[in-house]
Amino acid sequence: MKRLYLIGIGPGHPDFLTLQAADAMRRVDVFFLLEKAGRGKDELIALRREIMCRVLPDGDYREVSAASPPRPRAVDRDAAAYRAIVADWHAEKRRIFAELLTKELTDGQVGGLLLWGDPTLYDQTIGMVEQVLRELAEPAELTVIPGISAVQVLAARHRIPLNRVGESLTIITGREAEQVDPASVHNAVVMLDYNASFQRFVGQEMDIYWGGYLGAGDEVLVAGPLDAVLDELLRVKAEVREAKGWLMDTYLLRRRGTGEPRD
């Protein structure tokens, strides 16, 4: 039987790799690397290779690369149109996974995908691979190894808990942040925000805790009352995106005057 491991590697630094993830990597015969197009995106592959070399210095594995279809960013489309675009994107990724598992993995071998952050949080790879495995002509087994998420690293870097006493935490996408009623948000982590949607929350008595390239050597942080740090945050986002060609950022929006008092 073929086996596939989806391994969460954490965001941005090899030190975030868990012992469980390292142990799983030592069982992998073939690592599949999906290469994203765009300036600077080779850093994402370089980090994976650094992790592979650190855990498996003898190089006792095979590496297979494939081009990853670009992620849709049709944030201006209505919900139905956006879902259709994402469905097409997922279908193409499933086709790639099926081809890799069929042609590059033999019976009895273990394949591995090193996934950024945690594969259970805003990553649809599990669902896509599950569907592919159900449709394969031969049986295959899937194992998911959790990883440290950017959300956890964000809170640690800013030295804050994710929720105050008696308070819940919401995790949403940038697309949702563009549509939600700002008055309804009290304590929310925003991920995958391509359009600086935090601007909608000015005047809402919000604090923001923002992080870009969390865990990496070029990590950058901004925190404070949103109204006060907005200009700085927009400047920092523009500068780092221009310098690297891409940006992975995550932030927490927290309304003042609710939950536990601030220090």
C-alpha cells in the first residue's frame, strides 16, 4: 500500500518543526514539492529543502517537483463566483496530486508533502488529498502531522494570549474581514489578507497585533492602537512586499474595553 504524509512544518523557520514531524520525515521515501510562481517564491522551496537537509543529512530520499497552480485572489467577486474559481483551482491541484501519487510513488513507499504552518488551519490540502485517494485505482493511506501555526507564533512574538478571560477567539480570512460588520468583531485573527482589510476597522477602538514572515529571519512586527499605527503598518506592508515580491502576514484585531483589562 502507498502512504502519504501531510507534514506541518510551521511558519518560516526550521526550529518550528516538531519531533513528531521530524520522525515522520525519516519515514518518507519521496518528498513532493509544489513550486509557486512569482518573485521570491523560491524562498518557500528553499526553506523546505533546508528542513529536509537538517532532518535527513544523508539525503536518503527522492525529491519530485511540480508547478503549483496560482492561488485565486478574486476578492471582488461575489461569493458564488469566488467559490467557483476556488473549485477550479482545487480541481487542478487534485489532478497534480493524483499524477504524482500514481507516477512517482510505488507500492509500499511513503510520500511526503511539507506544508507551511499547520495543515488543519486554512489549508485545503487534506480535503483535496482525501478525495484523490478515494479515486485512486490502488489503495493508499493518509497521515496528517500537525504543525505550529502562524497564529500561535503571532501571539508568542507579541507576548499576548490569543484570548482574554471569558473571551472567545474568531479566525477569519481577509475576504471575510472585507465583508463583516466591523462592530461585530471583538477578538479576531485575520489570515490570507491581500488587501489590508484592517483599514475597515479604523474608529472601532481596536488594537492590532500584526506580523509578517512570522518566524523567518526577516520577520517584521507592528502593534498598537489601529488608528495610531495604520499609516506605519501600510508603509511597512508596502515596503516588505516590494522588497521580497510576496508577503505572508497574519494579525489579531482586539477591541479595547472588553474582556481582560490591558496592562
